[in-house]
Amino acid sequence: MAYTVGQVAKAAGVTVRTLHHYDEIALLSPSGRSSAGYRRYDDDDLERLQHIRYYRELGFPLEEIAAILDDPASDPAAHLRRQHELLSGRITKLQEMVTAIEFAMEARKLNIPLTPRERFEVFGDFDPDAHAEEAEQRWGGSAAYEESNRRVARYSKDDWLRNKAENEDWGRRLAEVMASGAPAGSPAATELAEEHRQLISRWFYECSYEIHTGLADMYVADERFTAYFERIRPGMAAYLSEAIHVNAINRA
């Protein structure tokens, strides 16, 4: 098959001027010409253009793409394998960025009156303001969100350090209960589940049992929150989720 420059441009989603430029720099020269001197592209040309488009999408400069494609040691299958590997890496990186943007541990991470150095001291490498907009989109307008915003706006550095210490102490004790072999529905585990609910109520908003069980489901359904608890102890997210549900049933 022979394709005109217009047909190739339309199929590949590029402009005719781009194809002319590729020809001028010898990146993609058509395999033939019509009797009138017009460019004609064959299937091999289209395959080369496909690789060019992939590499351009990955950010490679045109000169480097030409060197890669003209390397006699490479072949089309090798290009596809490399592009698959590079694109997979990009997808992973983008997913990490999405995760970072979406990660918002309720409203306690919002409007904290701390300097950047103080934020780092309290939260490590997590920037509490980086996800404020996303959190507002998810929870903005709810009574719990508004109440939490009002509370955290008044918290000082010492308040946040105290909150951090309380959460770390709670997490340590829950990890100890897990290590003891007590099931998630045991009194020891459900008491800590109740303490977790009360911590939220004391620091941020009135956390009903309905809200608490909703959070419990999120802890295992959302890998961002799962990871938070898994860093304390492997298996903690699922263990806590079950303990919260049992606690809610017991106290209903």
C-alpha cells in the first residue's frame, strides 16, 4: 500500500508540516514518490512513524530518536519492548503522583499554622497543604469537614505534636494487641477501635459509628490509607477495619 502525506498525517494524528520536517531531517523519509513527485509512504514507513510517535511521547528529542531507530543492532520488536518498559515506568510514576495528590488524611492536614520547617518536623516528608484542594473537593461542604476546618485552624505546633504522639501511642498499643494473637473482634482490639473513634472526635469532628465504619471500609479499599497503617504493622489496616465494625455492632 502507498499512502499520501495527507492520509498518513490524518491516520497518525500529526500535521503535514510535521511529516515534511521529518523528511527534511531524514528522520522519516517516504519510501517512494508519485510520478508527479509527491511523497508516498508504505507500511514500513508507518511502522517507523509509530515508533517515532511513541518515543516523542516519552520525551525523546528527534536527534536521539533517529539514532535509536537507525541503530543496526535494534529491531522493531526490541523497540516495542523498550517502549513498553518506558511507558510502564511512566504509568507507575504518574500513579505515584496521583496517589500523592489524592492522599489527604482528613482535615487535620489542612490550614496548619506552621512554618515549612515545623511541618516537616511534625509530619516527616508529607506536606499537609499539598492535598488541601483535593480534600476540599472530596469532603467540602459536609458538617464534619467544616467542623474539622474550624478546629485545626486554631491548632499550634504543640497541638499537632501532641496529636502525633497520641496517634503513635495508639498505633503502638494496637500493634501489641495484634502481636499477642488476639483476634480483631476481641475486647482488647475493639477497645482500641473505640479509642480511635474518640481520637477523631476529640481532635477533628464528631465521628459517629456510621462515619467510623465508613472510614474502616476506606482503610482497606484505598491503598493510600492501607499503606499508612501497614507502615505501623503489616496487616493492621484489615485488622483495624474489622475491629471497628465489630465495635460498632457491639455498641449499637
